[in-house]
Amino acid sequence: MSYTFLTARYANAEQTAAIAETEEAASVALSAVDTPEDWAALMASGIPIAPYEQPDPTLEDYRSAIQAHVDATAQARNYDSAVSCASYVASGNPVWAAEAQAFVAWRDAVWAYAFAELDKVQSGQREQPTVADFVAEVQAVLPMEWPE
């Protein structure tokens, strides 16, 4: 199908895909890989293509990043994951049990803080941070302190 392009916006930062408004269809997704002929027609059309706009992070983006931080903290102490570290809470080895107890308390504080701050974002009480800034904030506010 041949399109008459009205407007377009890049759909990714690499500028290899776009969403275009056309006379023939409300909007169409085009890419250099999947629709090369239509992509070439868009490039040749001469219409300006608006830059890609990074969407705001989702709650899942924050959740995944916080979980990765929690897992990485356990892994830095040679546990396989947060779940693995927490599983030592009743260990017969007093060092491992103490580490697990400290870790579980820290993990719970991290999640409580994250949920409270993200609720503030959703209610408009604070600006929405980037995911990286939010993880850095959590690290600064709640550093993990392992027992000696």
C-alpha cells in the first residue's frame, strides 16, 4: 500500500522505527527492517520526523530495578540472590543467620521506602525520578550494613 504521510515520530532512540499518521490509515508503524518499502517512502517524503520521546518509567521498571539492587546486594556478599540470602535466617551457622537477619530487615525497609516514595509520585507529591536516580536514592537513604 502507498501512503500519503501527514506526520511522523520516531518510535525508538535508534531512529529505526516510526509511527506515522497518514491520509489512508489513522496511524501506521513503520521500520527499516519490517516495512522497508514504506520506511523508504517515509524517508523520501520530506516530512519532518519528530524525535523519539522516552516514555516515563512504569512501576514495573522501578520494581525490576529495585529487585536487581536487592539481588546485587546479596550477591556482593557471595549469596546467589536475595532469596538465597534470606533463606539463611534460621541457619545453624550464627554468622550466616546474622547476615540473613540483617539482610531481611534491610530488604523490607528498601521495599517499604520504594513503595512509599512511588505512591508519592502517583499522588503528585513528588516529581517522577528516573529509574537510575531512584535506585541511587534508595542506595543513599538505605545503605546495607552487614553485621561484623
